[in-house]
Amino acid sequence: MSVKIAPSILAADFADFGREVKAVEAQGADWIHVDVMDGHFVPNLTFGPPMAKALRPHVTTFMDVHLMIAPVDAFIDAFADAGADMLTSHIEAGPHVHRTMQATKAAGMKAGLALNPGTSVEAVTPLLDIVDMVLVMTVNPGFGGQKFLHHQLAQIRRLKELIGDREILIQVDGGIDPTTAPLVTAAGADVLVAGSSIFRDGSADAPEPYGAAITAL
Ligand code: DX5
Ligand code: ZN
């Protein structure tokens, strides 16, 4: 299976998401990663279901929604209605993460489970028969442009062993650039989220906007 690139619109132009999404998809983005933050689970605020719904018609690939909110369950149906393909919730966001995974799948979405850098990947073991993807954070969630945490490479390798031959994707998010991308893919990552390394040096007005950055990854 080839590695997927999921640009995070957290680093894109907030006043022009439709155009930014179109630009990265034209240059080979496989998924569009949408970061939802609540100012409580993480110390930053972004947007909610209405923005995801407005974005949906512009996404022709796969809308990957990363919830950095707590509690999660009251918003699951709203993100299903918004058209999310994958809904990823944090294992640290509440005591009933198995229920959250069940509700996500019952609402018709793929279920992702995210882990902060302080959480051991062993914690996902009881959930491996229900999740479609595990997101190993390679920074502390909340902000783009942070430095990759190298100790997470060992966690990715361990997660790969725990998954075995199950069809579960491993996603990484935070500090992914042309230097760290080969490290995470060698460790077993299938989906690479990248914000600043794709959007930082470009503009949707350029001739092949973000194409070089996506190719470099
Ligand atoms: C961080 C978000 C990431 C963020 C990554 O909390 O979950 O998706 O956009 O940004 P970079 O690629 O700049 O580290
Ligand atoms: Zn994210």
C-alpha cells in the first residue's frame, strides 16, 4: 500500500479553504485533514461542524476530521451530517472511548483513535477490533509548526506490531516534513498529515501551488 498524504488545512488560508483544498488535491493530496479544536482539550480554537459541512463540496478525495475536543459524543452526528469520511477522537478525551468508536461507526463514518505523545500505544490494544485508524501524534496537539518528537518513532513501531495483520491504518500528525517523513514511513506509518511543510512556502495563486512540497514528502 502506498503512503497517503493528508494536508492539514490548519496551515492554509482560513478565508479561502475551498480554493486551498482544490489546490492541494490538484497536486496529489490523497486526503484533506481538518483539525477541530475546542480551547479546552487543547489550548487553541478552530472551527466546528458548520465549517466542515461548508468545506465538504470542495473535497473530492476523503475528508479526515481530527477532533481535539472533549467530550466528543454530542458532536458525532453533526460531523456525520457534515460529511466526514473519517472521524478521529482522542483516547484521552473521555472515559468511554469504546462507546465513541461504536457511535462513530454507527453514524456511518470510519473511526479513528488518536494518542497524545504522553499516552502509551499499548492503551489501544482493547480497541483494535473496532478502530479503522490509529493516529500517533508526533507533537502535542493544538498548534501547527511544532518540532517533531523523535521518541514517537518507537511507539509507531510498537503499534505496527500490535496491529499485526489487521486492516488498520497508522496515521502520524505533527512536524512531518521531507526530513521526518522517511523516518515515520520506515517505522510503519500509512497516512502522513502535514500542515506547515505544505502550506508555509506557497500560495494557491502559484502556478503549481504546493506541488513541490507534496512531491517532496
Ligand atoms: C496539531 C494538528 C496538526 C497540525 C500539524 O495539533 O493536529 O494536524 O496541523 O501541523 P504541522 O504539520 O505544521 O506540524
Ligand atoms: Zn491533526
